[in-house]
Amino acid sequence: HVQLVESGGGSVQSGGSLRLSCSVSLHTYTSNCLGWFRQAAGKQREWVSSINADGSTSYADSVKGRFTISQDNAKNNLYLQMNSLKPEDTAMYYCAARPDYGPGTGCGEFGYWGQGTQVTVS
């Protein structure tokens, strides 16, 4: 009942920008509880950014001020605008979803993942 498909990855020079997209199909509900993770070669997957149940956003310190997470009005697409890219941003980027319990309760744990899109910064 959940499908997440990333796109928009590619190669970019240091200091450049990319916008990642994620087509979101949750079928039974729409959710604010979406986010982005990344995994560099040989490293564990790390959290990058999330949208919370109340619509607020959160960012890892490593990307704060450079990346912006957003979604369209219908919540069918999730985006990650990445500016001022650095070589250390090179990774496979994954969009993810977690249960949405509403703004009074919050989000659950991430349990749905896309296939990933590669970002390479050189």
C-alpha cells in the first residue's frame, strides 16, 4: 500500500545544487511524516531531514542551512532541495515514510523506503 520512488540524483560540482524528488503513494492516507536518508559507500544509513506530523521540518546538523525538505499540496511528492553541495554529501539518497498519528501525537518510526537515487559531488 506504500510506494516511494526517488528521482533527480546525478553528478554535480562542489557548490552546485540538485533537487531530489520522491513520488509518494500511500493509498490509505496522506502523511506529513516523510523524510530523507542517505547512505555513503561503506557507511551506515543516516537521517538527513524530515517533515513532522504538524508540518514542521527537521534537519541534520550536517545539512542545515543548505538543504530544504518540502512536499506538494496534495502530498503526492516529496522534495529535497540541496544547495551548496559538498563532496561529503555524496551518497545514495532515500525517501522514507513513517506512520502519521496527527499533530497532537506525532510520527512513528520510518518503515517504508524508496529504492534510492545516487548523488555524487566532486
